[in-house]
Amino acid sequence: MASVTITNKVDEKTNNNATTNKVDEKKPNKKKNRRKRGNEDSKNQLVQEREERYEKLLYQAKKALYQQAKTAKSFECAKLARKLKLKSSDQLQERLSLFKKFPITTVVGILIFRLGILNLNPNIQEVAKVPIPQEEEEEFVDKLLSQ
């Protein structure tokens, strides 16, 4: 339904009264889009939201851990280089070369595995496919974290 409203306005410039007819149309109340229980689209939407949140979490965690691991690796290499200058040793040289060769992405993968972020994955099938870190890598990360 439409209702007509008549208003009198005074024009400030000319001080004349002007009558205007205004038509008001009632707009239907719009309800917010809410998820309904049991609706398949809403279930798919929930699954998709969970996956997006997990991907964001994983990305942020990898990014932060990569930065920290890179910093730790550079400090450890510098510390070993200083020790090597004071006294040259084959063991220190071997350890320094091992630190330089070891990829940071492997360290990040092990740390994400240890933190349990992979267990938050909404796709259970993908969690089962994640390779378990090898003992050698675990020992290296333990040495890196302990120092």
C-alpha cells in the first residue's frame, strides 16, 4: 500500500509556501540471512568456512614459524662461525655445514606437526596422509631448539 503525505515547506530564499505531495511506499522488512538447521547448503557453507579458517591458521603459523626458524638458523650459524674462528675443529666445521644445508621448510613442517596444527584440519583424510618426520630430522630440530 502506498500512502500520500502532504507537507508544507517554506522556501527560505523567497519565503513562499510550497506544497508537495510525497508518496511513501512501505518496504518489506528484510530479514538477515540466517543459516537454517538441517539445510544442506548451510552444512556445505559451514564446512567451507572451517576449511577457510584452517587454511588461514596454517598459513599464518607457517609464516611465523618460518621467520623464527630462519632467525634461529642464522644465529646458530653465526655462533658456530665464531667458535670456529677461535679454534678450528672438524666437528665444528661439519656441524656448521649441516646447519647451512638443512632446509628451513623441514624445520617448519616438524614444528607444525609438533604443535598439532595438522590435527585441526577439517578433512580427516588429509591428516592421515601427512608424513611423520624422520628420527634424524627430529634429532636435528631438538638440537636446534635446545641451544
